[in-house]
Amino acid sequence: MQPYFYSISEFIAMGKHGVFVWSCWAITVGMMLIFIWYSRKQRQSLIKELIIQQARQAQRGTKGNKGAAL
């Protein structure tokens, strides 16, 4: 069995299709990294919003309980 590429430069060139192959790889990996970053950012934003919402609900609940006790 013979290797398809005999050197690293042949592997990078990919039989004169290297520009297309490696640009597709770069775009795919870049988009995946952007998606991961965006998802984490959205998750952190959602967690902050939920914490604020819970604090507001807790604050409303304590106001309502004080009035009911009087």
C-alpha cells in the first residue's frame, strides 16, 4: 500500500485543491467556534435575566406578605 501524499506540502496542496479544501475547513471550524461562543453568551445572559426575575418576584412576595400580616 502506497501513501497518497509523500510530503506535507503535497498534503497541504491536496492535488491543487488545497485552497478550496482548507478554506472549507477554516469556515466550518470558525462557524462552530462562533456558535459555541454565541451559545455561551446567550446562556450567561439568560441566567442573569432569570436571577433578576427571581429577585423581583421575591421582592414582590415579601411586600405582599407584610401587607397580609397587618
